[in-house]
Amino acid sequence: MDSRWNQIEQVRARLREEQGVLIKDAPVRVALCYPSPYHVGMSSLGFQAIYREIHGHPGATAERAFLPENLAAFREGSLPLITYETQAPVSKLGILAFSVAYELEITGVLEMLRLAGLPLLASERANGHPLIVAGGPLTFSNPAPLEPFVDLIVMGEADELVHELLEVAGAGLDRDRLLDALAGRPGFHVTGRGLPLPAIAKASVDRLPAFSQIVTPNTELRSMFLVEAARGCSRGCTYCVMRRSTNNGMRPVPPERLLSLVPQEAKRVGLVGAAVTDHPRIHEILRALVDSGRAVGVSSLRAERLTAELVGLLARGGYRTLTVASDGISQRLREAVDRKTGEQHLVRSAQLAREHGLARLKLYEMVGVPGETDEDVDELARFTRELSKIIPVSLGIAPFAAKRNTPLDGAPFEPIARIEAKLSRLKRQVQGRVEIRPTSARWAWVEYMLAQSGPEAGLAARDAWEAGGSFAAWKRAFKELGVKPFGARRVPDKRRELPPLAWRPAPGETRDL
């Protein structure tokens, strides 16, 4: 009883610190679920946008639920998963809608279904159970591992599709008839019927931009109002799911529209998008925000788009670290993956950061890109040592994991031992000069296996999660279920024989921006 009361008190304490919570009575109740903890989920702009869309639909309401931070206490106390708005068990709501950002959150979906007291497999649920829906960023690449566990996948931008779902849900149909009504509709994938995944949906321009509904101090982005500066991207980076061919390129939001949505009381504003600094009027937007006395944040700075004015505005808006990505550890590799960032842009970024009083430059890089050699690692070491003479430098390094719906779909994952050897080689050469924060090669491999496999990978995720979730458990589960990446089925893994990458256009696109 004490554990149950503590759970409710934690939820109520967070609610008291939130601004913008929506509560209403409605016949269609949706548990909007985020399979990571609260502080991560409430930093998701897409999650907040769908929350507001559901509340804006006549006859529907949304109540949030998150993966608990203290999972051990929930398991030991057999605590039910509850919603934030009414503290009701999520299993009592008619629809559980999961927003899944990336592959490793699949186990969070399983954990939340278990805590809700629901069967994990869609095939084991009946008409009396809630409808289990999945959407979110993962649907832009490969949601197939979710198929064993959910009844319905909403593909791509759900701003409008969610209203179509709610319209059908409000017709009083039972679970099976509701799925029959949605099967075959654009943007909806009913699982377990052998149907191909539909095309990724695109929201109409009048639905843009997404913006925060709830502001809270208890997030990764403390008390920051988030607003979308642009949807999509105009670039053609061959490794990226959000490249220009995914949903017809970049759709910038007019500054007048964006600025009109910022509440008067908002002291911190974050601009969100795949390539915010590609917005043709980004200086105008930042200038208006900074001149109004607000702190600012930008989710994606492109080094080749930085100017003295822009970095100066960021400094005035509270920036202390300038963060950019080059996503190729050498100039040769950046050109191979069609990344428009050159060494001269990164040097200029470091100089601008120093000139405007920033403390550090942070670079995000990928290691393990097809065709990469030790010479490329040495080039990164040499270059970052030179950068560190201008300003202190941090490197965030993630192993490359090929994604579906990209030109590099099917590229193999570099052996873990090779990635770790390259990281060790880099660390030796920059020791004491450059800070390095690498992502685990082991967990990047797990992400790759999920990203490049079908529903059987989801079953392997369940087995690994039930076995404790260690890396060894994942390896064993993939092996026992015979999970093979799509790329491994198509081409032999002969990494050392791969020629240098060439740019490969999607149908109908050109190389130029």
C-alpha cells in the first residue's frame, strides 16, 4: 500500500509543476505511452504534439504514461502502471498508443505492457483487451520488430492519421472490427495479416508546426518551450532516415507563425528540426527570440551554415558549448556519404565559438562507415588535435548502424572488436588534448540487428528482455531465433573488399541542395 501511495504522490508532484496539462471526460480514452522515463518522454516534441491532437478531437482524451524509473520497485510491489492525468490503470483505457523513437525502446514497450497486466503478444489478446497502437520516429525506418506486440502501426507523421484512428474508434466497434475498418487505409498497418508496410504518411502544411503543450522543469530540457522550425530535411546524407527523399524534403515554418506560438511567459525556447540552421530565415527567428530576452536552444546546427551573427545570437541566448556534427571521420568519408561539411567549416565553427566567448566545441562523429580505414581514424585524430588549439574539443562518437529506407540500407555492421580497436587508436592519439565520449559498440550492434531485421527480431528482444537484458542475452536470443539482418541476406559481408562509397540518388532526386 505504501509503494502504491508513493507512486501516486510522485505523479501528483510532477503534475503540480507542469503548465499546460489537458484534462477532459470523453468516451474514447487513450493512454499515450512513452517507453522511456518521464524526463525523456516529456522532452519529445512529437509525443506532446499527438497529446494535443488527441485532446483536440471531439469525443477523445489522452492520458500520459511513462516507463517507471524505479522498475525494480514496480516489479517487486506488483504496482500497476497508471496514467498521469487521472492516476487510472492504463489497462482500463480503450487504446494504448506508444510513441517509439528508436529500436532499443522496444523493451520499454514490453515492460509497460507487462506492468499494465496485458499479454505481450498481439495474438494472445482478445476483444476485451485494449487496442495496442505504435507510432513515432521508428516508423520512418523499420517498425517490423514491433509487429508481434502491437495491433496497429501508424506510419510516419501522425498529426492527421490520429484523427482518422479516433474517428473509427469512436464508432463503437469491437477490437477486431475496428482493425478491419483500418486495414488497407493509407498510413495504417494492421499487424499479423501478412500485409506490406504502407508508405510513410506526410502531414499537411497547415498542421505545422508541432509545439510544446506542457512545460515542466522535470525534463532533459528543463522548462524549455519547444517549437518546430521545419519538418523534414533538404539534404541527401546517405545514412540518414530523415533525408530529403523521405517525405518530400524540408518544410520550413514561417517565422511569423512560429513566433506567434511562443507563450509570453516562456523564458527558454528550443527550435526543433532535422536541420534547423537550413531554415532560410533562421537569423530572423533567433534574433527575435534573443532580443526578447529569452534563452534559446537549437536541435541541429550545421557547421557550414554558421555565421558570426548566428553564433553571436546563440551566445547571447545562453550557449556555452557549440555542438555540430560532421558524421564522417575524414573528408573522404564525408564526401562518400554526401555530407556537405568540410574541414574548413569545422575550423570556422571553432573560431566563431572562441570569438563569441563559448567554452567548448563538441563534434558528433560516426565510426565504422563502410570503407573506413585506420588512415581515416588518424585523420580525425590529427584534425581534432589542431582544433583543440583553437578551443577545447569534445568528440561524441557513435558506431554506424545502417537503417532501412536509406541508400546505405543493408550495409554490414563493422565487427565490434574493430570498432573498439579504432576507438582505442583514436584515444591514444588525442589523449590529454580532446575529450572522447563514445557510444557502446555492443549496444550499437543490438540496435543494428533490430534496425535491419523483421518481426523475428522483436521476438528475440522479448527473449533477451525476459532473460535479464544483458548483451549476452541479446546475442543468445538473436542466435537461437536465427535472426539475420536484411543486408546479410542480400550480399555477403566482405567489408574489406568494399569499394569507396559513391553517392546513390533516390529516384527523381539530384545531388544539389
